[in-house]
Amino acid sequence: MKYLMTTIFLSLFACLCWQCSAADTPEAQSTAPMAAENGNFTINVAGLGAGTVRLVGMLNDQQFLADEATSDANGSVTFTKDEPYRQGIYFVLLSNNANFQMIIAEDQTFTLSTQVNDLVGGMQIEGSVDNQLLYDNLRYETTYQGALNPLSQQLKTLAEGSAEYTAVEKQRQQLIADRKSYLDEVFATYPTSFFVKFKQAGQNPELRRELPNDAQVTAYRMEFWDNVDFSDERLMNTPVIFNKIKRYFEELTPQQPDSIILSLERLVERLPTLENSEYYKYFVNYVALNYEPTKTTLMDSEAVFVHMVQNHFTYERAFWSDSTNVYALQLRADEMANSLVGQPGPNVKAPNEKGQLQSIYDLKAPYIVVYLYNPDCEHCQEQSPVLVDLYRGWQQQSPPLVDVYAIAIDTEDALWKDYISKTGMRWTNVFDPSNKAIYKTYYVNVTPEVYVLGPDRKIIAKNLNVSQINDVIERDQQKR
């Protein structure tokens, strides 16, 4: 396999690690906190003793060391700061490696007191409504799961529709309804608290069981973000946004370019603004990074990349990126844009072994395989003989269903001709040392690259192993 272009890495976030402070990163400074007090809170952990206590913050799926201090012999430690801490979910990492959660919101003067052998159950809060709600909920959820899980396990052993199954399922549904009522009451009583915004954001839509299965999934996906307040960027300092976006794209979105693009655009439409929006920055970088052509098996991932760059990584919108990076991305997307699945295959015209110009559209078979390779490429040396065997079988058909147009790239004339002779490549072979004949035609990231053109000369598949060609053609024939 030969890489023809160095991958351009998209800038997502600066490094967030245990060794760096959130205040040292541009992203930490760009998300301005809501009006908040300067940090000044005390943590008492009975039975802990003296040692280092670390305050670990979150930025989506990343963690960073926000602060550290030393507890006294009684396990008491105070964190102070001449400015507010970044608001969000934190973990308090104790000197014995145990940890517990806490919320830092507008009110940053409070006290948390607990016991080293019962961090959650023993937690008592003074001066923080958000942390009181957090720990009330943690204790509630422990009790709830303790009651729900045995019922769920019991249902697996019972015959669905039996009287016993119905009775147990009724108990389970009652527990679920009670939990919903509990949360609804908390949400109604404390509508502006950060805990409520965080907890609401994590709630999933209810299944529309009256709809057919496909419609249920569509409705679920459309309502998946309904409870997220996109005007509050503090939610990015919790795990909830990362967990949701990962599920949204990996589980709820069909892994096809058009579906991925549509899911992203519907998500972007929900944002109150794109200008300097950390949500916008995160969402478009998430998709661009996860569907970057060299890092995914998605068919025609270039279609996602081209859409992302042409619509979002622009000079007007990509406020997080400098003009040099934007230019490089735009240039790369421009090279990819002419060879996406569903588009007409570009008609390359280049010299063959005898110096005669031959074009793709000269070939008359219903299907054309455009094979781009390099003679020195190890993977090409594996794939070329397989394609030769397939070609011999195609030529035995009358008339042949498939023909091959092979383009050698980044090589020398003698090497190219020797490779043709050695491998027995009897199809149309062309080579343009200047590469002008293939510039902005068929995008090649790694060799060999395989495109398949259908009877209407539109690209029906790309990024294939040679062994997949027959299956692709058979499926296309069935659709016509």
C-alpha cells in the first residue's frame, strides 16, 4: 500500500491531560463561564488523612487537571482561586485513588463532607443546591437500579404473556414511571440549576411504540437532542454531549454518507448561533475526524469529507482554524469532489504503452473498472494478479460485461511497462508522467484505488478491494 498524500490532521482541541491546566488552553478561555463566584470550597473526607487531592475537570471525552491541594491530617482540603473555576462536572481524586463527583456552577463557595468508606452515601452538602441535587439523585438511582435490575433479570426467565410475566412487568413499569415523576418534580422545582440542565440533556426520548420499527428509529433520532440547552456551553464540560454525539452518529445514524451529512446538518440547525460556538466547533470536528477518509471503512467517506470542508471548514465559519489550514483542506476537498459515488466518472485520456492516447469512454463494456496503482506498491502487487484473474473471466463472456482501464501513477515508464509484462495486464493501460491527465479526476489516497463505473458511466462504487468488484456489479445489475 502506497500513501500518495500526507493526511491533513484537523485541529479539534488542544491537548487536555493530567499534566496541563485547563486555564492554559485556548479552549478553556474561550468558553466564558456564567457569572460566578471566585473558587473557594472545602472538601472534608473523614478517615482520609494527609495527602494530595486533585480536582479533575472534563471537556467532552477529555479530562484535565484543574487544580490540586493537600489535605490535612483530618482529610480536610480547601480549593481557592482568584477567579471562578470553569463550570461543569468534576471528579475529586483522593490520595488513596478513590474519587467522587461534584458540580462547580455559579455558586463556588460550599462545603462537601463525607467518609472515606462511603463517599456517596455519607456525602453531606452545605451551600450548594447543585451538589445537593446531584447526590440526592445518585442515591435515588442506586436504590432505583437495585429494585429494577432484579425485575429485569426475572423477566428473562418467564414466558412472555404469562400471568407471572405480566405481574413482574407491571412492577417494572411502575418503577420507571415513579422515576420519571421524581425527575419531573426536580426539573420543575429547580429549572435553572446546572444539575437540571445536565440531567435533562441526558434523558432519552420515549419510544413511539405505535409506529413501525423504522419510523420509531427515525422519530427517536429526530427527538434525540430535544432536551439539550444549546445556549449553555457548560454542558460541554460534562460527559453528556460526547456520549450523545457518539450514540447519535454510531448507533442512530445509518452509516452512509448522505445519512451522516443529514444528521449533522439537522444537529447544526438546532444551534442558536454558529459564530464562535463551541458546540458548532465540536460537532463539525467530530464528524470530520471520525469520517476522515484514511480512518474509516465507510464507502465513499470522501463525500462526507468534501461536504464538511465545503460547507463548514470555510474562511467564514471555521473560526478555530487559521487560513493556511483552511486553504489546505479546501484544496484537498476540491481534488476529491469530482469522483464521488453517484457522479459521472471523469473521462481520463492518457497514453498507452505505444504512446497512443486512450480514454476511459473508448471502452464499450457495460461496466468499467478504473484501477489506479503503483508498480512499487506492495498491496498493488497483491491485488493486481487477482484483478488479472477476474479480467480473464470477464473476457470469456460474450460480449464482455466488464472492462478495465488501469492508470499507473507516480512511477517511471520502464518500471510501468515491465510491471505490465510481468503481471499479464492485457487490458487498457495508460501512464502520464506529468499526472496532468488524472489531476482532479479520480482521487487517490492510497494505492491501489478501485472505482467501478456503471452502464451510464456514473461511479457506483469506490475504495474497494478487487475481490469486491463482482459483488458490487451483481448488486447494481439487480437494481437496474
